[in-house]
Amino acid sequence: ACTNYEISIAYKNSQNEFVDILNSTLQLKPELQTINGRDFFEYQFSKMYNEYSNLYIKVQSYRKGCLFGDTQYFSINLQNCNNAIVNPVIRTTTNK
């Protein structure tokens, strides 16, 4: 089965709920990169998100065009960065 991922940005509001940031879907660069024997796809940010706090990468999985599994949120932590873009690496496999 072919699995696809939609990657976007969200934040947590004062009620501790995840809120999607409109038009924040990250565009996948088509080249697959191999670093230290591991395959990576690269996503490119098109905007700075410094007006938000509590940022999260939102990952939705699709299999055969249908939503598959639960939406996952990964915290983005910025430390000592003003107007910086941080590109976290999202692994889709685990080591045994």
C-alpha cells in the first residue's frame, strides 16, 4: 500500500487545543535524499511563523487516498532564535 503524508503547521491555543494555521501545508521537494544510509524527503517552509507560540508540525497519513491513523503533532522548540526557520526531521521508520 502506498502511504502519503500531508505536513502542515499548527499551534496550541489557550484552551490547549490544536489549531491549524491556514495555508501552512509544507511543499515536498521531489528529490529523495540519502544521508548516512537513511532516506529523507525535504519539505520547504514558505513563511515565517514567528507570530505564533507553541508551534507544532502536524502530520496526517493517507493510504490509497484515505485518511489513515491518527493525526500526529510534533512540537517545534525554538531557543535563542529570532526570526529563524527550524527544519525538524520527521522519521517515518523506526530502528529495531
